[in-house]
Amino acid sequence: MPKQLSQILNAYQGEKGTLIPILQEVQGESGYLSEEALSEIAKFLGVSQNEIYGVVTFYAQFRFTPPPEHTIKVCLGTACHVRNGADILDVVERELDIRPGGITKDHKFGLERVACFGCCALAPVMVVDNNVYAKMTVPKAKQILVKYGWEGKGA
């Protein structure tokens, strides 16, 4: 068992109802929940891995694969939609060759479609990691991808 995982588990020794906090902390450290981590958590808590999988798959916050280096979120809320937010999503999809929910083969970029960021005055909006990019255009979206290391089509 990796040292980090054992330290997390030891902090919960003897406590009841700790599955979700443990899962959150393990994912917070590694970015995802590995097969090995789930097995160790099951042993520690004395529950089956199937029970843990049931919890992990119920909550959207948990993931089984390493996260991408950069997460791109494109808003398609009302204000972004009427200001051509769909064009921004389309160009990012085409250029990275992924759909929302996908990750590029090199794990450099992940793409998500978001209903609203609450930045309606800045529409259309694209967020890369925690950086908000306002009043997006197709050329600006391509420039931002390049800024984060994209070397694909038309770069």
C-alpha cells in the first residue's frame, strides 16, 4: 500500500461512516481512484469492493481514470448560447478531436460542456483549469488552446 494511502486510511481508524470522506481524500491526492486504492479501502473498511464501486459510480465527483493535464469547460447557458457559445464548443471539439466528457489520447486536454458559470455579462465563456476567458470567439479559442500547449490542426 502506498505511504500516502496508508496515511489517509490511518487518519480514519475506528471511525464509522468514513467511506465518502476517504474516497474524496484519496482522489484529492492522486486525482482519481485507482483499482489498487479501492481494493485497499475495501480491506480497511471491511466491505466488498462491489459496495465501494456502488458508491463511487453513484456520485459524479469520483473518477476511475487520471485527470487530464488541462480541463476545458465551455459554457452553453442561455447568454453564452445566444452569443454563439456552441461555435466555441464546436471548434474545441474539432481541434482536439474529442467530445464533451472526453480526454485527448495524450491526456493533455479534457473537455466539458457546462450549463452556466454565472458569468453571463462575459458571454460566451470558456474556462481552462481555473482561468476564465470571456467574450470568446473561434480564433480566441484556438489561441487559448495553443497557450496551453495544443499543437493540433491549424496551430
